[in-house]
Amino acid sequence: MPTCRDMTELSTEYLERSLGWRAWLGVRWHLVLCAACRAYYDQLAKTLRLLRGRPLGGIDAAMEARLLAARSTDEGSTP
Ligand SMILES: [Zn+2]
């Protein structure tokens, strides 16, 4: 099982689902047993969600607008 110090690194990988099943299980088990790491993990999960949610949403909206603009010009040029 990982130590509390390992958990700071492993939590990110756990969230990104880049861990093997053994490491994943170790992290999962540590989170069940350790309230401090659970609190840390919750905080990290919230932060990552915020960091990823905003820029991705912005890119998607801009991309959608561009795609819509491109489609309308295509329609205009077809005879
Ligand atoms: Zn811990």
C-alpha cells in the first residue's frame, strides 16, 4: 500500500486513470483508511475538475462557432 507521501503523486495518476490495477487498488485502499489523504484527494479532484472544465468548455464553444461559420459559408457558395 502507498504511504501518505506517495499519495500526493499517486492521487493525480489515480484521477487521470493512468494507474495499473495494483497501484489503483493501493490508492483506493489508502483512501478508505486515511482521512487526511481522502481530504487531500477530494480537494485535488475538485481543483482538477475546475481546471479542466473551464478551458475545455471555452475551446468547445469557440470550435462550435467556427464550425457553424464554416458550414454557413459553404452553404452560401454552393449553387
Ligand atoms: Zn494517507
